Amino acid sequence: MADLISSDSSTPSPLLVVGSVAFDNVITPKAEQERILGGAASYCSFAASYYANVRMVGVVGNDFGESDLDRLRARGIDLEGIMKDESGPTFFWKGKYHENFNRRDTLDIRLNVFENFRPDLPDSYLNSEFVLLGNIHPALQMHVLDQLSGNPFVLADTIDLWIETEREALLSLIKKVSLFVINDSEAEEMTGESNIILAGDKLRQMGPQSVIIKKGEHGAVLFHEDGKFALPAYPVTQLNDPTGAGDSFAGALIGRLASRNRTDFAAIKEAMLYATCTASLTVEAFGCDRLESAGKSEIEERVSTLQKLISVA
Amino acid sequence: MADLISSDSSTPSPLLVVGSVAFDNVITPKAEQERILGGAASYCSFAASYYANVRMVGVVGNDFGESDLDRLRARGIDLEGIMKDESGPTFFWKGKYHENFNRRDTLDIRLNVFENFRPDLPDSYLNSEFVLLGNIHPALQMHVLDQLSGNPFVLADTIDLWIETEREALLSLIKKVSLFVINDSEAEEMTGESNIILAGDKLRQMGPQSVIIKKGEHGAVLFHEDGKFALPAYPVTQLNDPTGAGDSFAGALIGRLASRNRTDFAAIKEAMLYATCTASLTVEAFGCDRLESAGKSEIEERVSTLQKLISVA
């Protein structure tokens, strides 16, 4: 069990994380690296592992070794939900970032064993009270929800691909979601509204209890029935690989909520601070390297820095 | 005398404002309007007039009428420093905003009487303890500083034109500036640094005591010897004309400082809230119309909304 960031709750809830597991080749303006452990589920789980007991669901292929699994185990992540499919290799993505990291091109994508992934949950996961639906097909996200008992707090993420190709399935899904997390360009794509405030209000009208719109280096805005909250990003000066920043944000966010066993407006705002700081680590190195090695004291230091940065008094 | 927003100081200081006075024709994706009273000095002065006793310095031409002057007088603005040059018309600018207002093209610009403008201060202005150097040629900004007695708190603004054509004069000027206010693209142009945190640190090393980098709809960041402060923008949903937003921000910012007679880190942070909210009014209508008509209670309401928006607790 990894050492967790302390919270005010004596009864932290376990957190179910579902998403892709991948090997990535990433090219940035500064460097490139191959066979990086990635995918939404990996980033989400590593980030959440600082806060909660993570139950991870995903599929890996015949090229996924014990050493890769050991990296996740070392952070206390429960891997009962990771299926090893020996019929082929792990999901593979190769991408290249442009100057200033503000855009990227996909150079190669091979679904491999991920093509037939169907997230059937182990029995021991069915009672999860906190659920992170990382980016996968919205019908698969719905399939996860259908298996769960009780009334879990559900955070869902998505990408432009599903907004374009699976809009109806996505609209059905977000009606069942507690907290829908999306970036600014995707919010505009879903609502047709370029003003972020109006876009957030419209997204909430589509069904999710709350919405967070992420603006990358410009921070994030929460839309909640009790009000709005705007948070600047952590002041990163060593940007090396933006891959997984959004997944790390989502993982830390719901991880923090699970660790406090709270989901009210104030708790979500507080969790956004931890999420922003955790994601700021991710982008400072390729893959999950910084996330894995940082340690909880580094996150707590950044939260303290961010609190000062946004404090008027 | 216009009704001022209350402050905690019993000795508000008068504020000197220098800049262009213009008539603008503005075309936006939604509408267009002609002969709008504009220019940096107008926006700065209207915005500052909610907080401080403004002494305005500029030049107007033979087409500038008593009704235009009356608009400024109605806000309590001292016009002793406004010179009327009968030899030609007032500075004229015509511009067109693109879709989403994120870029604009200058369609026509006529300097007219502004071409020979030399800001010689009336004697009664020489003791000003707060000075706003709105966007004009940096040599003229320096000429204003050279006339002032004492050790005033000086806020300077600039534009990309002077960064490109008058870099040396600008570098000399900002060494004498208390607070240098600049937008993100200009900050990158001046420092060669695209990371806003590094750009702000570099700008401070160039001489000004403090720096604010404005990011439009994404807010602003203060760089001060006592720390940094990041503030989101006021959540505007009725964007109609961005012209003058930066000038209004600067005017309200130093106006608020003058009204409290304070220039410390906490005071600048507090003034940024007022500046953001005052500028949010400007963009909701063409020209200074909203600024003029809003009233202090509307600004105070927005400050309260913004405080809630950024409050973690």
C-alpha cells in the first residue's frame, strides 16, 4: 500500500478507475521517448493513488510485462480488474507535439487487444462508491455503470472523437454522471458555444450534476448547482510532455473526493487544487515518471504554493 | 464630482492619466458603430473615475465638441491637461474584430493632431503621486515622468508597435516604472519567452518593480517581489466590443490604489479584482458607454461575484 496524502475522513472510499492502458511513443519539440506506459487508466490510477485505494480496470496485451504491472502495484493499485489478453499486443499510440505544445498530431494508432475490450467488473469492485470513467467509448462507459450497485459518485471524461462519432451515446451517458470533465474545445464542440461560461451552463443542462471545463495552462472552471469556481493552473515552468495531464487531473480530483468521502461544492473545489497540482507533475516528464516518483510531500508543497498564488488576502 | 467607490483611506491621492484621445469606428461580428469616444486616456480615465480624482492629459482636435468634454466632466475628471488643437481633427482609428473577437485588423488610422502631441503638464498636476502612462510613444511617456516632482507610483502600459520599433526607449522607460502592465503576446515579444511565468520573471528583471501580464478572458498574473498572484477574468457572457478593456483594467487598477493610497502586494491584488470587474463592463458595449453608465454599485456587485468565483472555502 502506497503512502496516502492525509485527509479529514476516517473512512476513505475505494475508487474504481476504467480506461485504456497503452504504450505510447511521444515526440516533443525537445525530445522523444518510446514505449511509455500510458493510456487514460494508467495516468488516472497513478494520480489517484496518492489519495485513494484504486481499483483499476483495463486490458493489456502479450507485450505487457510483470515490471509494468509492478510499477502500478508499487503505488498500491489493485489490479484484479486488469485483464491480460494474450492474443496480441497492448494498445499503441504514437504522437508528435508542435512548437509550444499547444497542438499534437497522431502519427500512428493501433488498437490491438483494446479493440475487443469489454470492461466486465470483478465482483469485488461492484460496490465501488467512487467511479472514474476515463476516456473509452461511451457505450463501454455505460456498460460499467450498468454493473455497479448502489448510487456511486461518477466522474466521466471523454474526447472529441466520441463527440463527433458517438454523440447520442455520450448524451445518454452524461445524464447519469455526477461530474463531467471536458476541455474547452470539446465543450465548444458539444454545445456550439464558444463562451466558456455559457458552454458550462449548457453542459449542466444536458444532465450531469456538475461540470468542469479544463483550459490547460489557463486553469479550469467548475459549474455546480451551488455556484461556479475558477482556478488558475499551477505555474509550470518545465513543460516536457503534456500527455496525460487531463487524466491525471481527473484521477487526482476524484481520488481526493474518495479519500475525504465528500462530494459537495466545497469538497470539489478543494479537490481541484490537488488535481491541478498533481497534473502539473505529469507534464514535467514523459509518461507517468514524475507522477510515480514525486511523493506526497511534493504534491502538498504545490498545493500550498497554489493556495498562495490564488489568495487575495 | 462623481460618486466614488468607497475605500479605507481618508486621504485618496489624485491620479494623473496620460494617453491618446480618439474617435473610433469599430466593426464587430455583431454590429458596428462610428465616432466612438475612445483612446487610451479616455478608457483609463472613465475607469479610474470610479475610484480617484483623475487629472487627464491629452490632445483633442477641432472636431471634439463640448458634449464630448461634458461626458468626461460628468465623471468628475479634471480636464485642465486636455489641450484643444484647432489645426485639425482628433486622432482617428477604424478597426474590425474577427469572429470570436480574438483578433482585430486596423482598417484606417489617422494621427491628425495626435502627431504633434507633447504632454506638457499643467503646474497643478506636477505633484501627482499616482501616474498612469497609457499607451503612447515611450519617449513621450518618459517626458511625462521627467516633469513630475517627488517619487510617484507609476503604472505604464504599452503596445506591440513600440516593442517592435522603439525597444530601447521602452527598456529605458520601464526601469523607472512601479508597475508595468502588458498582455501575454506582448510579454512574449519583449522577452522571447512563451511560458508566461518565465516571461513575467524576465520582465521584472528588466527593471519595473512589479509586472502584470494580462491574458484577456483567461485573467491576469501579477509578479511582485513578495510573490505572484493569478486572477481569473470576470465571467463575461455579453461580449460586444473588446476595445479599451486593457486601458480600463489599468485605469481602475491604479485608481483603486490611489483611492486607498496604498501600493503594497496585498493592495495591488485587491485592486486587480476591481480592475477585472471594471474592464468587464467596458467590453459589454461599444466604447465607454457601459463604463460611463454602470454606476459604482454594479462594480461592487461584480467584485463580490468575482470574490465568490475564486474562493476555495
